[in-house]
Amino acid sequence: MTDYQRDLIPEPALRRLPWYLAYVSLLRERGDEFVSSTQISRELKVDASQIAKDLSFLDIRGKTRIGYEVPLLEHKLEEFLGFRRSHRAVVVGAGSLGGALMQDAGLSRYGLNIVAAFDTNPELAGTSCRGIPVYPASELTRRVREAGAKVGIITVPVEHAQSAADLLVAAGVKALWNFTPFRLSAPEGVVITNTSIYAHLAVMYNRMEFNG
Amino acid sequence: MTDYQRDLIPEPALRRLPWYLAYVSLLRERGDEFVSSTQISRELKVDASQIAKDLSFLDIRGKTRIGYEVPLLEHKLEEFLGFRRSHRAVVVGAGSLGGALMQDAGLSRYGLNIVAAFDTNPELAGTSCRGIPVYPASELTRRVREAGAKVGIITVPVEHAQSAADLLVAAGVKALWNFTPFRLSAPEGVVITNTSIYAHLAVMYNRMEFNG
């Protein structure tokens, strides 16, 4: 761990970095050597000074008039975003959404290594999905501890979200990725990330309505 | 369309409504008849006056001292959020994430009716997933028009995100649900909703790092 990662980057900046990464990866694929914040700005419609400020959280310097080295910037962005490390994770609730996440090979490219899933449905326990085993919920505590999983992905029905979170935290998980619309509580020091895709749908429908 | 829906609800309020819905659905399942904003406030840790203000966008009145009728509040929330209507959608990019969304039966409960998917991979075209057919990308324009699909779900590799968006808009789609980290452009009147789950991962990793 280097010192520059210890500055708490504001969340809006952190959320823009993956945009830059996506664009820089495109440039690397087409063989570009350098990119300036002005060029990123034109492409992504983000203010150039904002981009320079966001990138100042990374351990990289652009060269005057030339900009950043494309492969190095891609590497530094991936590193800073945590995509180059492997984070062991478990899925709780291997139903439709949980199963879908297990199907998504893309997650492993972003540093998420799903090692196991759990479900109360006896028909699911004992199955596997892309090599990820599904265990009965009763084995959660033991298996999370054994695997040293630090991320718990919660895709259970909403009424079981908090109890799943409590079990995961007791088993040593340090981050909860909550896909339910339930507002979880967790002890201090446990990160909660909410990805309620259904809430995004609501926003989309509402804006469509408004556009007539 | 009733008049109250014509007030543009602020996005933060709109994003809180699904939390209330999740809680109210729990109450309905366990047979509760009434719920007050104070009770919702205690459970979800949102200020009670904020809740009352958020719910004022709905066509529903709470009764003094008793609160809201649970089944009615659930119905009005679902209606307001667009979950009780069916929105025809297509998936562009039937790879891992696109396939995962097609697997997710949950989306249909939130008003999203995926009628078709498209992929440039000739091995995927001709297959189907949960009854949803996958067509060659060359048939996109014709099939989106025929189906009258209004929502385009973009799960292609990032370098094809903008061209997929352009095709969808030309075919009459009114909303783009973008799962890539690419910043799409679209003509005015087209809603863009970004759900970059990988960006959420970056935020989570960063916060874990900080907690040590």
C-alpha cells in the first residue's frame, strides 16, 4: 500500500475514474501512446481541469503538451480502483439475480472473485454455476471463515436482507454489496454498497414519462 | 396519466421511494394494516418529515395518528414507480452480463418486459434464454420497431456502446439503460440511465482499503 491511496478520494471523483479507464482502455487497444486531459474531456464531456484533479489522486504525472502515457495510465487506474487485486466474495441468495451475478464472468476482470454461494432452497444447494459451488445457508459461517471471504453479496429476498448481512458480518466479511432495496445496518468499519438496480428502473420510467 | 405524476420529483426522493416500497411490502406480507411515517423513519433511518414530503408526490393521504393504509400505499408506490406497467425492452449484447439480466426473472416484477436480445456472435443468435430469443445484431432495427420496444439495455463491450445506442435510438427506443462504463450521448428526449456495477465495486474496494 502506497501513501497516495491513503488520501480519501471524494466519491464523485471515484465514480468518474472508471469512465476514464474505459476510454483509456479503448485508446490502448487502438495503439495510442499518449492522451491528454483535454482529449479525455472532449470525449467524455467532463471538464478538463476536473479530470486533471481526479487523476491527481493517482501516482502518475502527465507530461506537458503530451499528456499521460496510455498503458501506464490504464495500469494506474486499474490499480487505484482495486481491479488488479483479487477480492474473495460470496453470494447469499443464489436465485435469479444471485445466479445472474455468478454467471457474469465480467466481475472477475474487475477484481471480484466469487468463491461460493449460499441458498436456503435445498434444490439449489449442491449445484454449481461456472464452477462456483452453492452450499446450504446453514454452512455460511463456517465456509465464509474458511475461505477468508471479505465481500458478501446480498441477493436474497428483501425480508432476509438484514439477517443475511448479520451472518456475513459475524463471519468476518468487511463489505456488503447489497442488491436488495432494503436499507441495511452494519457495525462501523463494514462498508455497505447499495446497487438497487430496480431503483434505477424507477428513475428511468419516471424520466420517460416526463419526456412524454 | 394523472396530474400528480407531472410534478417532477427530485431524483433523491425518487431513489428513496423503492426503500419505502420494500418495507411496506414486508408489512403487507405480515398483515399490518397501517403504517406511519414515524414508523418508516425508525426502520429505515430516514427523517420522518422527509418521508412525508417524499410521499406527498403520490396520490395518497395519511390519516392523522394512524398513518397510511399499507396495501394502498404499496399499490400507489408501485404505480408511481412505474412497476405496475409493462415496459418493452431489448438487450443488446447477450454475453455474460446481458445473459445474466435475461436470467433475472425479478426484472419483470418491476415492469421490465425483455422481449428480445441481439448479439453479433453467430453462436448466440438463434438461441434463447428464459423464452427470450436472441437475434443477430443485423436484425435489431427491424425487430425493435416491430416489437415497439421503448427501452434498450446496453450490455455490449465498451467500444460498441455508442454504436449500439445510436442504432437503438434510430429504431425508436426512448430510454437507454447503460451497463457499460462508457459515457453515452443521445438526442434530447432520450433518457439515459447508467448502472455501472463495476464503478460500485471500485467505490467499495476503496472504502474497504480505507477501513484498513
